[in-house]
Amino acid sequence: MRVVNKPIRKKDAMMLVTGKPVYTQDIAPKDCLVVKLLRSPHANAFIEDINTTIAMKVPGIECVLTYKDIPQKRFTMAGQSYPEPSPYDHLILDKHLRCCGDPVAIVAGENEKAVDRALKLIKVKYDVREPLLDFTKAKDNEILVHPEEDFKALCDVGADNKRNLCSTGNFSYGDVNAEFEKCAHIVERTYHTKANSQAMMETFRTYTHMDLYGRLNIVSSTQVPFHVRRILANALDIPKSQIRVIKPRIGGGFGAKQSVVSEVFPAVVTIKTGKPAMMIFSRSESMTNGSPRHEMQIRVKVGSDENGVIKAIDMYTLSNAGAYGEHGPTTVGLTGHKSMSLYAGANAYNFDYDVVYTNTMGGGAYRGYGATQGIFALESAVNELALKLNMDPVKLREKNMTAEGQVMESYYGELCASCALDRCMEKAKEMIGWDEKYPCKDMGNGKVRSVGVAMAMQGSGISNVDVGAVEIKLNDDGFYTLMIGASDMGTGCDTILAQMAAECLECDIDNIIVNGVDTDQSPYDTGSYASSTTYITGMAVVKTCEKIRQQILAEGARLLKTEVENVDFDGQKVYTLDNSSSVTLSEIGYSSYVAGGGCITASESNFSPVSPPPFMVGMVELEIDKLTGQVEIIDYVAVVDCGTVVNTNLARVQTEGGIAQGIGMALYEDIQYTKEGRMINNSFMQYKIPTRLDVGKIRVEFESSYEPTGPFGAKSIGEIVINTPSPAISNAICNATGLIMTELPMTAEKIAMGILENEKN
Amino acid sequence: MEIKVKINGKVYQDNIDADMLLLDYVRSKGCYSAKRGCETANCGLCTVWLEGKPVLSCSVLAMKANNKEVTTLEGLEEEAKEFGAFLADEGAEQCGFCSPGFIMNVLAMKNELENPTEEEIKEYLSGNLCRCTGYMGQLRAIKKYLEQKSKGE
């Protein structure tokens, strides 16, 4: 391959590194109204009375909107295909405030100072109620987070607002209880994972204006432009035809921007005032009212025979939806399906789940989407099983890991058509020196060095739901335009899709110009989430190229005055098979622009009935100070099977970045609340994300399988890479200290206290 | 209050509010490379040079730049391209939102430290957060860039 599987520079790279104004705030009109929210100071309250008269008198204030001024039509902010699995439990402004920071009023004005002043002058009388903050007590609690009668779920996800249930369900294969009875070793343990903030560098932001046709234009930092159009039309109660969504460059998303977090507020203001409006979330707002990873409690029971062959896995996940159900019913599913399927050889699986409402911030999509939490729990349990068996955890995995050709009963019954997990394990072992370093080495200075291991998987798109489409046009002079409906959020999909097109059309990548998302122009794509773009949209590129190639051949044959059977195309020219004559692509391009020539353009969409999992192995070497519990990451080795690697640089950086995020999640990232339900650590001062001093050395290699249903054999890479650090680090902590860590993050304090506790016993 | 500031070689005279931040001031002059990533001086996205030294422009009042010279990435176009090419060749800009502040600090480091070790590089740049890359690609780019610089190319 010439272009695919190469370290090609990102198409937008030089504009980004020279600091050009390409992001939402940079390109917004200068006369945008500043939009801010008055946010609830209470976790559970009703607005008894709200008076905006004085606030409206502040010079420069354009409007102050309350629930009385806004359509009261429930919707979900989750960026999912219609009908969304997330319940319709949201209003733009609601009389009932369900978490701290819930919007009470929208204020728009000419400048920030005026808006800030007006916010202080809104008089609100709250009927404050007791909040429900403990998610383990939420189900059937007498405090109802969503007592409203117009709550509705479009899909059968087991939602019941009168029981605080956002979703409930079960999956079962075989008879787990019968299998457990036959097992020689059983581990049963409950794990607790916390809510995390995506902490993308660019916070949520949107500007809106009316265009010359009188339509609402939305320019937003979003992963899901087409979903934004539909969701806003629902929420604002206006026709979808009246909305256009444009995605500029995005400063990171990681799932956060798969929810419609900031879009509705300036949109309402523009509709009410006819003026351009912009809302920039502060970092603190992004932290307190974003769309974080769901906090979960996961009980795992895993059993094996006397030789360590895993026979049955049983899991129960309790997920905290928070105040709203965005992505609640779907993230929970992955905790089971995308962890248990690492061990496809078991005879029985059972998986139950409840997703409950509480008065904490509503959750959302965060890279890994539930699989991260489930894999931490199951991989930790498997490590404990190895301990029980007195077996090297690598050996236990080698005995049980899913292999190519197996049917994965816990993964929707799909066949594992591509899997190099065995090679990933072998390579990782070699890279980190597992056999020499396992389990640990006392450094003699109060510190212990140890290694830990975990495996991971994810999916590639949502089977039979996600749709990706591209359009390719041949222009005069023979260059192509690739119209993309998927959101490049820094991940580089504009580039990798162009790579695929250049490979198919046998041209230089510079001969493909790309055009990012504008819902008026781009072909429909569900958006960039669920690790779908490379796999789903990539295949749309391959299909579209096949079609446009046929058109080029036909036009070439017409110009050469022969039949299409007599010609071929080599990327530069169409030539007769006897080499007697040829016409260049440039000439074909020009001829398509004058009378007689046909328009050369093609668009194909793609979906997949399967979601082939990428697989990986992560191994960590770390050093623990036994006195303080401080963990220092020395070396992190990741070996990934994402099928064919499309862009070797971008896949590597994705992996390194995912691991760094995973290290943060494992060791210190933790959204905490006061007993009144107010978030404590709402800044980078308190909510610490890894700096370059905290991640040690991260080394990445690829062991590729070939996925027959993917473009050039590719699967996904974006999400899987965050899944191994928590269980691998937990394993290394155990190998160094004997501690079984059951709660994230694994802070120095918890480790030090655990060591003390161990010494007492 | 009246201030007179030189930004990227051009002199501006303005009547500003006393509490205006340097970040908002340079952005109001079209220097959009400087970004706000936090409100707590933790992320490094707003890094600009004041009299040739890197500062967090979100934590400096615009009036502090009175009669001084401010440099943003827009004023270092050639250097940005030169180092940026190394970053791009690693794919290590990713979303790019932290790149300008990061590059301002890399260029300051190059001027300040001679042949920095890996640890010195990490420490100098520890205030520049990046959520996309895991920092490894940035480090590879810096090393290659410094190597080329030391060869005098």
C-alpha cells in the first residue's frame, strides 16, 4: 500500500501548529451576544418564583429567559441515532432543578460584564428539597429525580421514572449457577469506579446566527453535527429544515461532545432576538455541568476449573445516570458485553444492570463508554483469580483469551473474525520484560517495583445502527473533493479518510481535498463516536471510490471513442488496453465541466451488521513508596490489534493519549461532591489531569490482524486505548503490596492505608 | 486606563478597563492563537511572551504590559512552522488547541536552556497540559527539533 499504513501528516496540522483561528470562538462574529446561565445552587429544588425585571434593566442586556419563555418539550441531549435509547427527560429550562448547576435562566447581553451583573440581579425563590446523592440507594427511593408525568422513553430500555430507573436489563447465556457449582475456584468482588471529566482542552462552545435565508445556523464544537440538528429541532420545536449545523476545528472531545451541552442556549437566544449569540463554557462549568463518565458499582463473579480454565462469568452493574439519562442505558451495556467477551471460551455468562437517577450531574459518553469500567472490574477479578490459582496472570490469560474463529456469545453472538490478542500478549511480555520482572522487586529503599497486566477490547461502530457516508467529486484539472460527514475532533479522520481515498484512486493524498461537516452539504454520518469512523465511514470511502472509478472509466472511454471494456485507469490517465491512446485525469476533469461531459461524482453510505472488536494488552511497570503509597509510573507498554493501522503516527498518538488519560483515571481523577451535592473539584487546580511528569514512558506497538469487513482490514483505535491502565495498575499494586484495590482512583492515601491495614493483620 | 503595548512588533494604544486580562487584550487584537483553557493558571494554553519571557496571559493584567513588548505565536510564524513541522510529523498536534501555548514555551525553552536533558524538558513544559497525546509524541518532536538546531541546520 502506498498511502494507507503510512505516517502521513494530518491535513490540518500546519494550520493548527501555527495557531491559526480555526476554532469556534476564533471565527465567531465579533458582535455575538454573550450568553451565560444562572445555575442552580441546589441539587434538588423547584423554582417557586423568579423575577427578572431588575436584571433586564442592566444596560446592554438583550434578554433574560426563564422556563416560562422556553418550549416545554422533553428531549434528550444524547447524540444518538433516532429513536434514541436515552430517555426524554430534559428540558432546556425546567422548573424542577435536579442537580447543582442546572440552568435556571439564560442571560444574553452585549458584553460579559453586563451579563455577569444581570445574573446577580435575577431574584429566585427556591423550594429546596432533600437531594438524592447516594446512587446505591436510588432505586425505589422515595425522593424521585424525575417525578414528571411527561417523562418518556422512546426505546424499551426498562426506564421507570417512578422508581428512579433510567434503564434496567439482563443478558444471559448458559446456566451460570450450574457452571459455578462445578468450578474449583471462584472469585467474587464488587468494584467501584468514579465519574471522570473528559477535560478536553477546548470547553463546550457554540455560536449561532440567522443566515440570509432566515435559517438558524449553529457553529459548534461537536462530535455529532447531524444529531445536533435533530435534537435542537426537537428541543426548540422548530422544523429541522430551519437548522444548519457547521463543525469547525474541535479542541478535543473524548465523548463529551457527543451530548448537546452548549448548543441549545445560544440557539434559543438567536431565535428570540434574531441576533448572533455565543456561549463559551468556563472550565468550571465544563466540570460541574458537562457530560462525565458514569460512576458505577460492578459486582463480578468469575469461576474456573482447577487448571484455571474460565467456565462462567456473572456481572451486575449499577450505574449512576445522575440527574439526566444521556447515554445511561447504552454505556451500561458495554460494562458486560465488552469485558466478558475477552473470555469467549466460558460456558455461561450472566449480566444484569440497573441505571439509576440521582441528584448529581448527568453522565454522558466518555471514551471507553462503560467498557472501561467493566474491564477494570473483570480484569481485576481475573487477576485475583490468578492469585488464587497461584498462577502468573499472563499465563491465566493465555489459557483463556478470545481467539480468532471463536463465537463470542457475550458479544451479541458475533464471530471473532480478526484477533491477534495472543501476539499482543507475547509482544507486550517481551517489551516490558515480564518474565524477569514479575511479580516485583524490592528496591531496598522503602520502594517496590512491580509489573501488572490487563487486556482490553472495544467495538468498531454500533452494528446495524451507525451510518457513514462520503461524497467524492472529480474537479477540473483532476483533483478530488472528499465531502465528509464524520467529525474530525483532532483525531485525524479527515486525513485517514483521504488516505483511503488516495489509496483507492491511486493518487497522491494532496490530490484529495477534504471538506468537514456542514449539515447542508455533507453526506449523512451519525457522527464521530462509538469508535466508528475508520471502520464504518472508511468503508464508505472504499465503496464511493469504486463507484467514481467506474465513472472515470466511462468518461475516459467516451473521450477515447471506445467502449469501457477496452480501457483501464491507473490513477493518472485512462488508457486503451492496447496502449494506443490515453486521456489524462486532468483532461477528464475539464471535459466534465463543459457540455457533453458528465458530472463525475459519487456518494455511498455504509453500515455494518457486525462491530469487530479491536483488542490490546497493556502492561505497566511502576514503583510504589510503601510509606506514602505514592505510585510512580516507570514504563507503560501497549500492544494493540486494531486491524490494519491506517495512519501509523495517528494510531500511535491515539494510544499514547488514551493511556495517559487512563493513568489519570486509575490514580487520581475523581469527581467529588459535598454532602449538599455541590461538586468540590471543579478546576484543574483540584481535578488533576496527568502532566508530562506523571506518565512515565509510554511505548506502543501494533500487532495487526486483518478484519475482513473493514476498509483495508482496519478496525477501530479511538476508545480501546483507555481501558487497560486501571486494571493493569491495580494488578501491579497488588503484585507489589498484596493489596486488592476495589475502588478508583487508586490514590496514594488508599494504598498507604491499605498497606498499614495489611501490616496490622 | 491608557496603555501602550507593542504586540508582535506593532504598537497599540488603548483605553482599557483596569481588570482586563492580557489574554483578552491580545485576542482583541486578533491574536487568536492564545487560548483560554482554564481559569486557574493550570493549563498553559494562554502562554505568550512578555519582554521575551513566557507568561500565562490569563493571569497577567493587560495594564502590566504597558510600555512593554508582547509576543504571541502570530509573531513567531517562521519558528512556529519550523518546530510545528516536527510536531506534525509525529501526529502530535492532534486537536491542536494546546499547540500554540505549548510551542511558545518550547521556543522559550530553546532560548533559555542549552542542550536540555529529557527531565529538564519535561519539567520546563510541565505547565503545558495536553489531553490528547499523552506527551510522548511531543517529546519525540522536541528531541528531533533540538537535534536539528544543535547541528545548526
